[in-house]
Amino acid sequence: MKDVRRAMTDTELVAELNRLESQNELGRCEELRLQIVRDELVCRQSESRPPVGM
């Protein structure tokens, strides 16, 4: 399993998000990983946006 914040590309993060969200049941580890993946995607999106007013 790759490190979400360092080793995964945006495409891999989206694939992991889809995989986790499509599961019927998540264990505690998978729930935590899903939250980390979501947080990382939001963080990357906010970093790629130019500041408001520029």
C-alpha cells in the first residue's frame, strides 16, 4: 500500500477514493484511509488554485 501523501499521484488518489467508496463495508483502517485520501485530494486542489484576486 502506497503512502497517500508522498507516493500517490492524483490519478492514483482518485482511483483509491473510488475503490474505498465502492466497498459495502469498511473496516476502521479503511475508514481512516478514506478520510486521508479525501483530505489529500482537497489539499492538492487548494494548492493548485491561484489566490483570489490574482
